[in-house]
Amino acid sequence: MFANKGTGSLIIRLVLGIIFFVHGLQKFQGGIENTSGFFDSVGIPGFMAYVVAAIELVGGICLVLGLGTRIVSGAFFIIMLGAVATVKWSMGFVGGYELDVALMAMSLHLLVSGSSLLSLDRMMFGRAADQNNA
């Protein structure tokens, strides 16, 4: 049942997609203007809040579906790297950026390994989009 190495990637893809979808949704539901103001306060242009929230929301859905997995995972990696560099680093590892590093590692895994099982990437593009998974 778990002999296929794509099973782990599928689990990571689904969990990461849900996490980012919920965070993107939260940014819009909590008032994207508030997020924009926070971005401004840490030296990031406020409009980037809209960009990040949209990438998280739409990218989360795409990951759950397995669509554009490598591209979305790369974008998530960059978002988390930015979060660590601008806000979390000064907080230290525990209670600061440890969860961000875990999300970065998950994103990096999907960037390298591809879509895995049950993905639109694999259904639409075959093995070319998923060469590392058997």
C-alpha cells in the first residue's frame, strides 16, 4: 500500500496546500488592509500583502489539485524565506522561525520531486512533470 514513494509526496502536497490556502484565506478574511499595513511596518511594500495572499490562496488550491506543483512550491519557498528574513529571524529558532523552516523544507521537497500521485500535473503532462516519482 505504501510501497510507492509518491505517497509521501502526496501527503506533503496536500498538507502544505491546505496550510497555505488557509493562511491566504485568513489574510483576506482578516482584512487584507491590516496585512498590508503590517507589511509596510516591516519594510515590505504593502501591495505585496495582496500578492502573497493571492499566491497562498490560489497556490494552496493548486497544490491540493497537484497543478503547477513545482512552480507553486518554489513560490511558497520564496514567501517563507522572506518571512524568515524580514520578521522571524530576530525571534530565534524556537518560537520564531522553526515552523517556517519546516514549510520551506516541505516546499523544497515538492520543488525537487514534483507532483506525485493523484495530480493534475501527472494526468495532463504525464511523467514529464513528475520524473522523480515512479
